[in-house]
Amino acid sequence: MFIVPDDGAPKGDKIEIAEKSILWLKVTVKGKQAHASVPEEGLNAFREAAKYALEADAYLHKKYIRKTELFPNGSTFEMTKHEKNVENINILPGEEVFYIDCRILPEYDVAKVAGELRRIGRKYRAKIKVEEVNKEKSGATSADSEIVNVLKKSIKEVLHQDARLVGIGGSTMAGVVRKAGFDAVAWDVEKTVAHQPNECMPMEDVVKTAKVLVRVFTE
């Protein structure tokens, strides 16, 4: 049994028992570079990429609509990073590269998503290549497992909070432990400021976390 202090809530009343599968995709759209005054001599990769991105986004959000008690916001698909294309305003870009961050519910087959997006790309004039940059299949710890029950009891006794079980879209070290075949949860007392300016964990939260862990160890 493992408790990983890698995710939490200000009151310490959230126990993470499951994570979404993660898929990061790199999309390369190849057109033909030309001067902007004669667009007929080229193929604007920016325009093709924009049309493709909108179609792919609509498709994913229409197909992967399931929501669950652990994951009330369902699967998420977000266009994120965009690489630089041309230096000058008067040039049609011949290549566009952007990325999609996919957080997919565990019950879906993450391996199929890239294939579906490749199929959509085949009908475009530009050549569209979809590559998997990162792929992580998720797992879950049973809500009735010993570690969950002991931790919930300890939180109630020390913090006087009724802990709720949740799933998250992020990736924690608890997920790594689950993949190794062990029951694991992510829990601590923390301010929800991950990946924000001045990310921190106040000492008072460290102390509260430690008190609960000591109670767990003495069970």
C-alpha cells in the first residue's frame, strides 16, 4: 500500500484513486510556401492546420462524451503548443506544427485516438502527420481497498473531514506505483496552486499531512 503526497486539497478531504490516460500528439501540416500576394502558387499550411484543428476538436468532443462520478468533466482535448512558422508577414507558411494534449477516461482505448485523427487528415490537400509524443495508459485503485479505508479513517480522526474519492486528469507518482501492480493513492493537504506562479506548500499543510500519515502508520 502506498500514499503518495502528490495531489491534494486545502482541507485534506480529497483522495485521488484514479487518473485519466494521457496522450500528447504532435501534428505536422505540410503545404507549400509562397508569397502572400500570389497565394494560388502555394498552399497555406496555416489555413489547412486551422481547418483541421477545428474539425479534429469537434470530432473528439462529440465522440468522447462520457462522464463519471470520479471524472465529472469527462475526457479533455486541448490544442496547446504551436511552433514558429515563417519570419515575415508576407509569406504563406509551408509548414505548421502544433500539439494536442488529450486526457482520456480509463474506459476508452487511448491507442485509437491518433488513428482517428490520421483518418480525418487524409482528406485535406495538405499532408497531415499525427505523431504520438507521449502515451500513458491509466489505472485505478479500488474504492474499497485497505489503503483507502485506512486513510479515510485517519483523515476523519485527525482533520475531522469526510474524505471524498476523486479521479484527476493530471499524472502523479501514484499512477506509476499502480502500473507496478500496487494499490496507491495520491493525497496530502495543499493549496491548489500547481503550475502557477509562487507554487508552494505552507509549513502548516506539511504538518497536517504528517499528522495524518503518522495516524495511518499506527493503524
